[in-house]
Amino acid sequence: MHHEFWQDRWTRNEIGFHQDSINQYLVDFWSTLSPSGNESVLVPLCGKSHDILWLNQKGHAVLGVELSDMACRDFFLESKLNATVTPGSPFTTYIHDDIQLWCGDFFALSPQDTAHCKLIFDRAALIALPSETRQLYAAQLKSLTQNGAKILLVTMEYPQAEMDGPPFSVPSEEVHQLFQSHFTIRHLHTQELGRDDPFAKRKGLSQLQEHVFILQRSTGKSTESGLL
Ligand SMILES: C[S@@+](CC[C@H](N)C(=O)[O-])C[C@H]1O[C@@H](n2cnc3c(N)ncnc32)[C@H](O)[C@@H]1O
């Protein structure tokens, strides 16, 4: 998925993925990560999600990373928060107190940028990416996290042949395949949405499920440099 694809989606306001309310799995399962409230939270591919505000209201400093400057600007405008904008490369930063949105490519983040983030929330980030980029995304999360870091991950599963992504189908098996070398994986929940779900109906899907996982960074079995 090229960057222009997402920039166009934002420019045309084709952002059906954006939720008007807080993600229900975040509300239901965040406590399962046993957060103290002091940890900084990384939100990859964050859009202008209200989940950022919810996490901040729980006491977390939040670092969101998003390609679209329109999304970053709209997040602060719609939240009625003034942000200090600092143009830069590879990231232009939008900062209000302890909410930071970094506008740029998630793959340009370095481990130093996120060393303070012990928790991560991924809703519609992994599943926004095509198969080959999902492998790079998993590798990037490995390199950005240290032992003990936890990710609350939400994925979607449907017969991929019935629709082109995004969102892409990412079943439990793929989550294991992508992350098991460096994370312990706990499957928390599966929601059967089925063919009558409005999204499934619109896309003509015969089946639809959402899965929720906690991934916890472990030392890993690989001996690749930088990962242990
Ligand atoms: C499906 S949306 C999900 C947004 C958000 N997580 C939510 O729940 O509303 C995916 C977002 O990722 C952004 N994006 C795509 N590729 C990216 C990249 N390489 N780096 C940063 N953001 C990216 C897109 O602009 C888009 O806003």
C-alpha cells in the first residue's frame, strides 16, 4: 500500500475505518495489560482515533504515529486541543501536553524514539497492511520494543478471496507466525460478527470475526543482532 493511497483516502474523506466512539475492545481489555497508568503508550498508524484521548485520560502519555498530516491536524482540532506543530524530517510533530502525534512513516521510527513506550495499542494498523508489509511491521515492532512490553492487538478475519483489503484478513495463525519468535501470545477474545454485520453485508462477506490478543515481548529465540 503506497503512501499516496492513504493520503488520497484522507483527502477524499474516505475514512470508513474511523470510529466515532472509543474502540470497545480497548475499553473491555486494556486492564488485562495490567497498566499502572504511568506507562507511555505507542499507537501505530493512529489516524485521528478517539482511542488516543481515552488512553490519555487513563493517565498515559501517548505517542501516535500517522502518515497523514490531515489526520494529525483533525485529531487536535476535533478534540479542541491546541497542538504545537514542529515541521521536521522524518517526522513533523504535533504536541499537546503528553499527547504527541508524529506525522510520518511508522517504518522510519527508531528504537530510541519509542524506548519509553511499554504499552502499544494496535487497532486497524496491522490489518491495514498487505501481507508483505505485515512482515515488516512485525519486524519493526520487534525492534521498537524491549523485554516485557505489551501490545493489545485487534485483528479481523474473513475469507480474503471475497474482498480486497484494506482491511486485510489476519487470522490467529498469522498472528502467531508473525510474532511468536519474539512475543508470547495470548488470545483474549473472538467476536463472531457474521454475514449480517453491516460491514460484512456491504462487502459481501460470508463470514467475519474480530480477534483480540495480548502480545508480550520476550527475549526471543532469534539471534539476529539488535533483537536480543
Ligand atoms: C485503517 S486506518 C486506522 C487508523 C486508526 N488506527 C483507527 O483505529 O482509526 C490506518 C491508518 O494508518 C495510516 N498509515 C498507513 N501506512 C502508514 C505508515 N507507513 N506510517 C504511518 N501511518 C500509516 C493511514 O494514513 C491510516 O490513517
